[in-house]
Amino acid sequence: MAENFLCLNDDKTEVLVIGSKSAHQKLNIPFITIGDENIVPSNTAKNIGFIFDHVMDCKKQVNAICKTAWFHLRSIGKIRQYLDKKATEQLIHAFVSSKLDINNALLYGLPDNLLSKLQTIQNAAARLVMKLPKHCHITPTLAELHWLPVKKRINCKILLIVFKALHQLAPAYIRDLLHLKASPARSLRSTARNMLVVPRSHSVKYGDRNFRNAAPILWNNLPDDMRLCEDLDIFKRSLKTLMFREAYD
């Protein structure tokens, strides 16, 4: 920090210990001394706009997104009668969709009851754009608007990060998490090319959500032509088309 001319502010420093509930029961960390301050570990800490919690269940983050998104939806709803469809959709993307997308790769593998809260927001946004009643069937409307469901948007974000990492467009700390499978000595017809090594996971709740594990699984499930694509724009278009078909076909 000194080399980068940064100063550690003791009284604004937070400590967060992340682990499973059983691991926390075995820990006894009353405080950590930094400078002149004795800092008691907290249950949450905000970093890069994301609320990290001590067991990484992301409930705090999901609730925070919902609170902000519903506020903006109600505000846009009050002036909806004065807006056309295009202007309303632009406002939705600026104030609601952006909240659903920010840091959403960290939400991979969450239980359906949490993801459904975010999906409810997107459904309400679609009804607001199209001026539809509250309880109408929303899937055709999402398809008409060409909006991917929340779960597919999360998968898209992770796959884009993988593509950039494999093509030297991502930071080194992300590239180091991914490893291509070694080519077999004898070329086989069934051999899938440009596939990633999937590390062994010892925890469904935590390990399978790890980028090191989740990213290779999603990447290896892509068609061969997409894994071999070299152009970012072409990959984005192909990926959205694939996700759209999976969601609505």
C-alpha cells in the first residue's frame, strides 16, 4: 500500500471471516488489531458494489438488489403514462436491468428461492414496459422483448468472462483459474476441442459455485463451434442466441 501511496484508515477497516456455518462454530475470533483499533469481525462487508456475507449465501445482496429495483420500478410506474414503450424500456435498462446484472456472476448456483426474487423483478419490469396486468403469463412477453431470464444472464456473464480469459482479454488472476485440457496423443473423432479441466469439488453448496468449477462446466457444455470461436462480437451473438433458445424454445 505504501508503494502505491495508499493509507490504511484504521477506524474504517472491516474484517469479514467467510466460511460455512459449522466452520464458524469452531472459530473464536473476538477481534483483530489493526493499527490502534480492535476490529470485531462483522457478518457482512461491501466490496466492488457487492455485499459479501460471512456464509456467502448472498441473501443480503439479493435483498439489497430487490429493494433498489422495486424503488425504481415504482418511480417509473408513476410516469409510465407519459412515456412511450422505447423510453420506458430505456429507463428500465438504466435503473433496473443494470441492478440485476452488476456482479451477477457471483450469484451463480444460488437456490431457486433467491433467484426467483430477482426474476420477479424482471417480470414486473416487462409488464410495466408492455402495460400488462399483474398476473398475466410473462414468458411470451420476455421472449417478445428479447430479454434473457435472470439465470441465463448469470450464465452468459460467466461464459463471457471465460471467453475473454482464454483470449487474453481478462486479468491474469482470472486466467490462472482456467486450464485447457491436454490434447490426446491420438486424435479421436469424439474428442471435443478447446475444453477446460473441471477441478474436483468437495462441496455442492460452496465448491460448485466457485468460478474455478462452475466456469469449465458451463464452457464445456457449449457447442464445439462456439468454443472455437475467435471473435468476441460473434461469440456474444451466438451465446445470446443459444441462451434464448434454451430459455424459450
